Amino acid sequence: MKFTKPPLTLAQQLAKWQSRGLVVSDEAKALHYLRFVGYYRFSGYALPFQDLNHADKHFRPGTTFELVLGLYVFDRELRLLVLDAIERVEVAMRACVVNEMCVKYGAHWFMDAKYFKPPPPRAAPRTYFDHTDFLNKIDEELGIPPMARAPSAPHNEVFINHYYAKYGDPDLPPAWMTFEVLSMNRLSQVFANLREPGDRNGIAGHFGVDEQVLQKWLHCLSYVRNLCAHHRRLWNVKLVIKPLVAKKHAALIPEIDRDRFYAVAVILHYLMGIVAPQTRWHERLAGLMIKHSAGGLRAMGFPVDWRAREFWGLADGDYSI
């Protein structure tokens, strides 16, 4: 089928929603958000308030523009809260990998392929960790041209420039510098492909789980971080990359909800309790959920009684914000 829908002006976009029953008390405000957020992005937040069985997707009676806007604002605030937690987990993971491996194998261990899993026989390209490609990606990040031994221009990180100004041998800075410029996704791949199970478990032990669980968590959190960084909807996401649920959390997350945001929230709360023991992240999450109750607990995989569960440590508090 050929796409034939014509573009609509802002006024036409708003009129289309109003014709479907959306109550708009302040048209200037609604047009402002349509101009600077966009009709298509807003449409994803309007869907929970529409009758999707109706050909024109009429809004449920009494649905206001403020309700749709509130859900959009909630999702934005949720992404920022999640990014705050993932940042701390990422920094902690980077430190643990560097500390564990450097003490055992030296400052430049990551430059030696022997510390990583070898590629399986006849493996298809991009289906395994390619150590040469890994080093090439580091070169790209540092601005080192092919066959060169140093960046062709000053790096935006002062410590990288300091290394090449004072040392330069080996060709790459030590792990505690180099790993600072690795993405979370790259860090996740490094951990998953460390050759020795003892190394992976030594790192995972700092987080109180086994290495297979931590591998899956990092993969999932890297994916969620990308969703947040690219402003994708989070509140009702169906996770493409699901976390592996640790045995200690199995009772908290029913199998049916393991592809919903609640599973991520459980993991982040657990990890934040380790890397930032004085955190109030879980209280901020509870406050956000109370403030924007229209988000819908079940759409996110949250049990109705989640705040009363001992795991969250919220039962006696008032976390409305």
C-alpha cells in the first residue's frame, strides 16, 4: 500500500484531535506543545486514552489535553530518573572491571587478546567479540589514525592528552584512562567476553550476583540507557532485551512482567543500594509514580502493592512530590 497521508498544519493537527473528542481548554498551550514536541511524538501518549477499536480512535469521554501532556511529562521525568541511576551503575562497573583486571594483569591488560574469549570456529562476523575491532574502536575514540601511534589532534579529555604528551608507550593509555572513554555498551561487551570465569565472577561478586546475571543486567541497562538518551517512550516499553532475573528477585517479578519497566526498576534499586547505599532513588521513583498516577502501574509491570513490599523499604513513608 502506498503512503498517501498529507502533512497537517499545527491547527489541523489540533482540530483532528478535537474532532475525536479531546477536550482542549487552552488551544494556545496545546499548539505550543505541538510545535515544540510534535504531533507524532504526542500521539504515542494519547493512545492509552483512545478507543483503539474505533476506526477514528475516538478519545474516551472527558479526556483532556492536560492528561496526555501529563503522561508525556511523566515519561520524560522517568527517563531522567533512570539515567541518573544507570550513570552510577555504569561508573561503578567501570571501576570494578578496571580494578579487578589491572591488579591481576597490569595496566594495559585489555590490549592483549589472551584475556578475552577466543572467537568460536567458523563464527559469522559480528556474532562474537573481535579483539582487533575492539582496539580499532578505541583508536577511533581517541582520534588515532590507522597505523599511527598517537591522536592526530588534541583529545577533548585532558588526561588523554597528558598521557600522549608525557608517555605514548604503549600506544594506548592504561585501562583506568582508556575505559573512561568507553561507552556502556562497549563496557558490557568487555565484561561478557573476559576469558576467565574467575575474573567475571570476581567482578560480579562486588554486586552480589553471579557473572551470568550481571552480564544480562548490563546488556539490558545499556539498551535502556539508549532508549532514554534517544528520548524513546519508557513508561510502557516492552523490553526487546530483557534482564535475567536473579533468584533473590524471582518472587518480586512475575514471569509475565519481565519485559516491562518494573523489572528494570527492581534491578536499579538493588544495584543502587550497593553502589550508593545512602541513595533515595527508590523514594524519588515512588514519588514520581504517585505524582503521575495516570501512567498506569500495570502498563509498567508494577504490582498494585509494590510500595508495601519489604524489598523497596517504602511502606512507612509518604513519598508524594
